[in-house]
Amino acid sequence: MNKKIILSSFASLLFLSQVANAEIKLGPITATPGIMYQTNYVGEFSGVLANRSKPTYGVDLNLAHDSGLYLYNAYKQSKHFIDVEETYGTYNYELCSVAGFANKIQNLNYDISYENCYQDKLTEKNIGTFYARANFDLSKTLNVGAAYAKDSTDGSFDGTNKFGQEAFKFNATYDLGIAKTTIAYGESKNITKFTTLGLNKDFLGVNFDLTYWNVEAANWTGPDQFIDRELLVLSLKKTF
């Protein structure tokens, strides 16, 4: 399978971290609105492109309670599967809502959440996913973590083969001073195995995330032109 270098984006909506937030306090609730631009939409737990090589942009709003409960909503505008519109529909947007609980015990940060996404297409309109994430501060500059995702709709089908039911990844982040660098390894069941190396930096109130992905098809039986590849991933995020 041939790999190719593509400039695309890291599509983690809620966990595009290290952003300098402009917070709005409403009693015990903190509201953080934002805008995002992504040169492409890449699955955080798979590395698979969702809208081929088209730009993606959107708005989001996070409502966090002092207890650790939060509600996150994101609207993303994009153009998906334009070559098979009769099969999938226009797929012009995606609206995702996440309900979760995040807290910290000494050096351990953890986050448990459920996400439901409505997609503007003819099939599989609603996709639900459970997430569990944990990060541990080994020092002031070094952090290690792990994350797990479970599809509540039990994945998708490619003919008679099921894929995407669950995924996991491990990561380590080191603060270089001028930027933070993160290395990660993950697997998505019956789809991909991937490794990433990225840099994250706040500059002039905007968060820049540039990540290199190496994605390999793992037990995938469908066409490989949108799976097995190398990716150079760029994401921008601004909060108000």
C-alpha cells in the first residue's frame, strides 16, 4: 500500500489542549466559546480522513461546573464524500455534544464522557461514543497518559466485516519551554494502528497544533487509499 504526505488536521474537538481560555463566569459555571479551523478532519482515535482533503471549520462552547461536570457542543462545517453524494448525502456538517466529568487527584487527571454526534448524511446519522482518559504528571515538564474509546452503536460495517467498535492510545508530553511536544501510539479495532509526533504552542491568543501521523491499515478489508498514509496535521483554535 502506498503512503502519501498530506497536510491535514488533528480533529480532537474537546481535547485540543493547552489553549489560553477567556472564561465567562456564570455562578458555578464557566462558559468558554471558541472557533476552530482545520485543514482537514482526521479521526483522533484512528487517523482516518473524514472529509478527504477539504478544509473544516466550526464553533464550539464548553460549559464547565465547579464540581467537574461539563457539557461541550461543537458545530463543524465541511464537505464529505462529494464523489458518492447519492449514497451518503451531502454530509455538509456535523453537530456533536459531549457530557462528562473531569477531575484531579493529586498528580492524576481523569475524564469520563459520552459523545453523541449528528452527521448530515443518509446513513448512520447518529454516532455515540464513550471515552475514558487519564493523564499523570511525572514532573513539571513531563506528562504521560492513556485514553480509551468505545462506540455505543457497536461500530460500523464494511460488507459483513465490523470495524471501529473500540480504540485506545498512549501518549507522553514534554514541555520544551518554547512549545510542548507529544508522542503517541494507538490502535482502532479492525481499522488502523498509528503513531504521532506533535508540537503545541499558544501564540497571540491562538493555539497551534502541528502533528505528524504515521497511519497503517490493520486488518482492514476495504480500499486503502484513505487509510494507509502519512499525515502532516495542522489545527488552529481560538477561545474568547
